[in-house]
Amino acid sequence: MTVRNSYLYGRAPGILSAVGISLGVLVHVTYTVLGVGILIAHSPSAFTVIKLAGAGYLVYIGCRTFAKRTQMDIDLSSGAAISRMQALRTGFLTNPKTTLFVLSTFTQVIHQDAALWRQIGYGLFMSLAHLAWFSLAALFFSNDRLRAKMLRSQILLNRVIGTVLVGLGVALALTPTTQ
């Protein structure tokens, strides 16, 4: 979603999507540190519901992206086709696979008796690593020349990105719930 928002709408929406992803990681870390993650990890039905909801959202976004057939007429200088809040929300909500990553990391790597400061530090590191990586992607894909090329090929890119998102959703849905 960071790549999509960066080439369609510009640098600021791309970076805000990266911030949304990073905030989503913090949410996952917070409930894991508070113990909800352990409950979810030990409750296959709760874990399955969360997993399937995230997978369904990815499939939904992927299908919508794939189905866009017209090329958008976007002024490369303005990038005003999406609000800041929409960009942030998109990044925040398209992070369902991170639930699996954080749960598996904290339940397998970080022991329950680990110091709280260590758990928080590890969580902050994961969030900042996501922010750095996706911000770099936003900076790269919001380059005006690259954006212009990508926008000329938007229909093909929509199909590729849509297919990838649907594939990720299906892969997430098929991920075993046993720990």
C-alpha cells in the first residue's frame, strides 16, 4: 500500500502510509505485551477470526485495485487525490500479517518472564524498522519521473498490485493456526 499510495498520490501520502503501518505494529506489540497476544496465541478460534478478518481485508483491497480499469488523471505536482487521514488509515489497516509476525515473535522469542523494558524496546525497534523501510519505499516510488512512468502503466500496475494483495490475503487465510 505504501508503493501504491506513493506512486498514485505522492510522497506525503506514501510516508503517511508508512507511519500507519508503523502505528499498526505498535498496536500489535502493545496488546502482545499486555498479554492479549498470549491469549490469542493459545485460543485457535480467536486467532483464526483475527487472521481471516485480515485476510479478507487484503483480498477486498486487492480486488478493488485489480478491478480499476481506467487510468487516473493525477497532477504529479499536487498529489491531492487522497487525504492525509485516508493515507494513514490505509497503512494502518493493511497490516494484518504483522499480527502473525508479532504473535510468533513474542510468544516464541521473547519469554513471558522477560523484563517489560526489553519487550517494549523490542516492539519499538520493530515499529521503527517498519517505519524506516516503508518510508524509504515511499521516497523511492514518489520520485516524479518514476511516478510518471508508473502512472502511464497504471492499469497493468493495478492488476499486479491487486493480484499480489489477493495472493497475500489467500496465503494469510491458509496459514495454519496451530502454534
